Amino acid sequence: MSAEDKVVEDAVTETATVENDEKSAIKDEWSDIIKTVAIALIITLVFRTLFFQPFTIPSASMEPNLYEGDYIVVRKWDYGYSKHSIQFSPPVISGRIFEKQAKRGDIVVFKLPSNTKVDYIKRVIGLPGDRVQVKNGQVIINDQPVTTIDKGPISAGITYATQGVEVMEEDLPDGTTHLTQDMGYKPEADDTQEFTVPEGQYFVMGDNRDNSLDSRFSPADPFQPGVGFVPAENLEGKAVMVLISWNKGASLFKPWTWLDLRWDRFFKSLK
């Protein structure tokens, strides 16, 4: 082999080595990226499952306490954990572990019993064993009418609120108080049968009493399908705070609306 041939062979070998090193470096880089993304996803999943999870309010059923466009924080450990505490509800937990009973007045996020792919948010009114009825718009729990105080019409200064409605303050039997909204007499919502809450389930209602399909309505109703009773297993957590809030019409797909915010609702505690 001539010196010239050897020089060419060395150059080819060196080029092949450099190419192999570059391919190996690219492979290692992609491997690191995939590992980083996987670790980030696992950490996010664990955090959302065990600690806090965000939800967006899609409707007016919880006015005057929650408004469409509110971005809320749900605390996950209050009632223990079930399969519905985990994204996509995989069947890895039977019932609930570390279970604690919800309290009357808690604002809870839960999986809709008739379709567990759907998240709902309502307020717990009846506990297991309670008898709940609504008469002429007044909630009655175990034969005891819930004390209500008329707080007057909704403030016209709250531009994002439903106008022309009355705000009421309810005082539940355990002493917790909260605001509700009354839009006038609606027989299907304001006069109901008496419901006896089964063991292991809850009776829930929206705070916007005349604009909420909740436990007062049967999920089998072809015209106004409601929630019915909510199994304890379906609870995902307790709503504790409005983190931020957007006005109606704002969307992630409309960048020009991203700053269309309700600044007065930032970091608002819920009760």
C-alpha cells in the first residue's frame, strides 16, 4: 500500500468515526430529552393525583360563588383517593383509600355518575342518611328548614354576573354559610320530592339554584337529565380557590383575549 493510499484510508476511517460519534451524540441527546419529559410528566401526574389539580368552570350553575371562566384549584387529599383521583380513572383502586367524609357546604368536583368522563362541580347539601327536600325554594334537611337571608339583588357593578337575580345567604345545620342565587319560582327546582341519601353517597346542588341540573334531577330524565346521588368514590377533591379568571369569550385559541381577565377574582378563597 502506497503512502497516498494509506492517507486516504485514514481519512475515510476518521470521517466514519466522526459520523458515528455525531449519531451517538444525537441519540444520547434525544434519550435525555425523552427521559426529562417522562420524568416531568410523572411528577405532574403525581402532583395532580395527590395534591392539587386545576379545573375551569364551564357554566353558570355555581353563581354567585363561581363564574364561567374561573380557573380553580381543587385540593385532592380531603376525601382520600379513588380511581377517579387519577387521570383517566384507571381501575387501580377499589373504592376509596384514606377515606374521609365530605362535609355539608363543601364545594366538590366529582365524576358525573352517568358518564364518568365528565367532571361536575356542586355543593354538598345532604350526607349519607339525610333526608333532603326543597319546598317553595327553601332547602329542608331532616325536617329542619335551612335558614336563609335575602341579601338583595346582585350588584350591578359585577358586570360578569347574571343581572336581575336575588342573592340569598344559607346557613346549613352544621353552621356553615354560603351564598346562593335565586331567579324566581321554578316548580321543577323549587318544589321537589323528599330524597333519602343512600349510604356512601351524597346529595349535591348548584348555588345558582334555578339554573343547575343536580341531585334534584334524575339522570334518567329525558328532558332535564340531572346528577342524581353522587357516590363517594366519584369525588375528586374539594374546590378551595379561584386562581385566575377570564371573561366570557376568552380562549387559549384566541391570543388577543389572554389578558381579558377579571382581576378582582384572583386568588379568591371559596366557601
